[in-house]
Amino acid sequence: MELEFDVIELEETDHVAAGDTAPDFTRPLVNHEYWEDAALSDLAEDDPVLLVFHPMDGDFPATYIWQEIRDREWSDYDAELVGLSISTPYEHKTFMRDWKEFEQFQFFSDPANGVAEEYNIVNDLDGMAGIEEPRPAVYLLDSDLTVEWAWVAEEWPDFPPYDAIEAELDDL
């Protein structure tokens, strides 16, 4: 069975890029046990952060992205690996419960999509007035939140360049 869907070219954006300082933020951070407000800068204090923006939990692209990250065993690298989407903490907990192997990850919850606005990676969902989420994007940040490496989707759907990210993680 062949899946049919339209590939949509996204408008250009002046997003946060390599060499920029990533905006800091505080949002609920969900892990398999609980959630609490956490600042991105606190995560970056001890290790680099790989920040993965993804569509809402349960959406095919989000599931595929996290399955690929799981299969590539990125949690074994010396980097703090964290996701971010518009999903609520409850939805993140359900996502982890439905996909038991995702319990090794943690996810920021940003239902108002304010972080994507700060990073200038907002994706207005086609045909749904007032509904937006972040474009798929990946940022590798150092302890000062300097962007060491960045990728932002240019079309929908689009998936991160996993091999290129692994090369960056290998260099840590």
C-alpha cells in the first residue's frame, strides 16, 4: 500500500542558526516519572544539548523521528537529548506509555508554541485556523547556548539528516 500525501514547501524563515545564541526558555519537562518546569540553560550546564523540535505527539512524523533516534541509540552520546512540541505534559506521558522505548527520553511541553516563535520556526498547520506547531528542527547547543549545529525543515513533511547529526554527536 502506497501512502499518498502532499509535500508542502515551507516559506523561508530567518531562524536561529549555527553561531547564534539560542533563546533560553523554561517549560514543563516531562520524563517517564514526572514533569516539572525546567530551563534549557540548566540542561546545558553539564553537557551539550541536542534539542529536537517535532510535531505533536502521536503524529506520524513525531513517532518516526523518535523511533529513528531510538534505533540510532543517540541517548548513548555525551549530550542531553530532549524533544519539544506543542503537546501537553499529559500527551507526552501518553506518548511515552504507548511507546515504552521512548521512556528513556524527555520532552519539553510548549502548547502555546512560544518557543518555536522565539526560534522563528513556526509551522502554521494547513487548513486549521489558529493552529500551529514547530517545524521539525534540530539544534546542538553548548553550555552557553551557542548553536554549534542546526537543521530546520524546509518542506512538510521533512525529516532530520540523521547521519549528519550523528557525525556532530561523534565529534563531542
